[in-house]
Amino acid sequence: MDHNKKEVSELINVACKMGQIILENGGETYRVEQTINIVCKTYNYENTESFVTPTGIMISITDENDETTSLIKRINSRTVNLNKVSIINDLSRRVGNEKIPISKLKIMLKEIDNAPNYTRHTAAFFTALASGAFCVLFGGGLRDFFVSFVVGFFLNYLGIYLTKIEVNTFFINAFSGFLASIFAILAVKIGLGANEDKIIIGSIMLLLPGISITNAVRDIIAGDLVSGISRTIEAFLNAIAIALGTGVGFNFWMSLFGGF
């Protein structure tokens, strides 16, 4: 019986870790529940229940002796790393086919979780490049591209720093929108750029919660109403923060200098 309890304890922690990696890296809640159920049922624990929200994972496993083991995991931070989501998806399918020993699975999950992400320089460069590309896509010229590139690069580093010191995402987006509008107007005023609106659009485009909205819709379609609605509210609050920050930036400039 003690051996059975130990196995269930190890299994529930492994299943939770797989779900945690998916949820923390931009995966949908239904995908987390699906992965947890697949893993637990592969090891012959059919009576497994899971309930996942964007900020928490709850799992219970009932063994053949009608003893229930439960686990609750709080999710404190989320980012976007779809490569890790894909790796965990592949691993869950492999577990379903091969029934990998739990001890080996724990080692594999630790390696996946600790795998290095792109360096800050690489992420900032390609974020800036995407900002410049969006600027051109919406009608900006070459000068606007370079200004949007620089602003996007700076905002990416700023976001990383503010996230590191645990500033709320709402305020990060609002402050980023504020700085984007100020820098764009200033760049046009001194002749570095030509269209402040195009520069602002390019600079803030990557702040928009596109993945959050997509996941919210998918969660609602999948029947996960709590997760879907909470993600929708979160996405719209972030969008409001960006708009609010940008608007305050415009008003701040006009109050100081009387116009563009």
C-alpha cells in the first residue's frame, strides 16, 4: 500500500509538472487537462480528475483502494514559449505509447523546464524587427521603420526588466504605450521619422494580447468557460492599458508643447 501511495504521489506531481510547463508557456487550459488525463490513465489510474484555470491546476487521483490523492498548484507567472508546449505535447504522446518510467519522466521534465530560452539580445532584436515590419505594413516609410525598430527594441528590454521586478502586466503595457507615443512624436519632431501614428502602431503591435484572445476563444469553444472568460477579461484589460498609456502620452505632449 505504501508503494502504491508513493507511485500515485510521484505520478500526480509529474502530471502536474507537465501541465504547469504548458500553462506557463502559453498553452490552453484544455490542453493541460488533456495532457494530465493522458499521463495518469497511461499508468492505469483511470479515475483521474483535473480542473485548470489560467492561474491554477487542481488534480485528484483515486486508486483501486478508493483512496484519493489531490494536488493544487498555483501558477504565478506566464509567458509565451510555444516550443516548450510542443515538446510537452510530443512527450505526452510518447508516454501514451511507451509508458516511460516515472523516474525517467521526472528527469526529462526537469531538462525541458530548465532548457535555455532565446537570449535577451536575440529576443529584443527580433521583437524590434517585427515592430519595424508592422510599421511598414501599416504604411510607414524607411525612416519610420528604423524608429519603430529602436522603440520596439527598447520596449522589449523595458518589459523584461519590469517583469523581473514583478511589476503588474497592466502597468507595463500602459507605460510602454506611453513611451511609444512620446518617442514617436519626438522622433517625428526632430526629423528622424515621418509618421508618428505608423511608428506607434509598429511599436505597440507586439504588446497586443493576440495569443491570449485566441486561447480565450479556444477555451470557450472547448467548454472551459471559467478559463475562457478570465482570459478574455485579461486580454481586454491589457488592450485597454495599451490604449490608455498611448492616449496619456499624446495628452502629456500636447499639454507641454500645445500640439504635434
